[in-house]
Amino acid sequence: MDASFLPLRFHQHLLPELTFSRIGDWRKQIIKNRLPRKLKIQIEKYQKSGQRFLLFVPKVSDLKNTLETIESFSEIKGLSVHAADPERKSKVQQMRDRKIQFLVTTTILERGVTFPGIDVIILGADNQFFSVNAIVQIAGRVGRNKDRPSGLVLALIEEKTQVLIRASRQIRFMNEKGLKQLNNVQ
């Protein structure tokens, strides 16, 4: 069987690679209304720069506490969204319209939606709810704009899992194919 690869994205740029950062038990910290230090530092950078981002969490039950904890120390405006959220379309539109700076979300936004020039943080990326395909699709949310074709894909983890290793390899494989395609065109 023949296979076709589409290694470059629509704007002819490579997929941003994962950046891994180890954190402790983030749920315990969130429940105590504290953000993991590395997440707090990143959000402070976004507050200063105005950079828009998606923050993916493994479960719907993680949304409320994560959003409330961010709001308790930060002035940036965001919302949470999941598949069964009756206001899902409105919240996504607010992000598109730049009325909010971020969304805390589940994998509902891993595909099918574009917010040009955003970054992504995956909190608990080592959780079993994130598959190889989900991680790769989440990484694909980043950039998506010819003026800012790449950006940060930050995976905050307790440990590096086989799923994360395979997702990282898949992204690098596609990028190698994309580089070859770009070199053949030039």
C-alpha cells in the first residue's frame, strides 16, 4: 500500500517540537490554589507579552480549579471549555475575537479549530488521557500563521512517558520529511 505524507502545514512551515519541563504533583498544587512554579513563570511571561495560549488539561474535572488558580494571581482574562459545555461555541468565538487571552481546555480543541499565532501548554501531558495522536494534534495548534508560524509547545510533566517519546519522535519524523520537501522546492 502506498502512503502519502503531508509533512508541511498549510503555511509551509514545520510543526513546533515539544518542550518538556518536569513539575511535581500539579493537581495537589492546583487544589491548594497554587500553580506549579514553571507554569506560573510562563503565565507571567504571557501576562507581560500579551501572547495568547491554550492550556490543555487531561480531564474536565481539572478545568475549574486550574482556571480559578490562574485567575487568583493573574490579571489575564481566560475561560474554560470542554465538549459538553453549552457555551462552547461562544467561548471559542471569544478567543477568536481576542476578547480573552487564553482557554483552559480538554482535548476538544486538539483539532478543527485555528487561533493564529498561539502557544500551547499541556498540563499533565504525561497523563494517560493524552494519546500520541492527541499530543501531535495539540502541537499542531501552535503557530498556524505565516507571520508567526511556530511557537511554544510546553509539556508540563511528572515523568516522560512512552506516549510523549513517541509523539516527539513523530513530530521530528514529519519535520524531517518537511525539510526534505522544502529543500526539493528550492
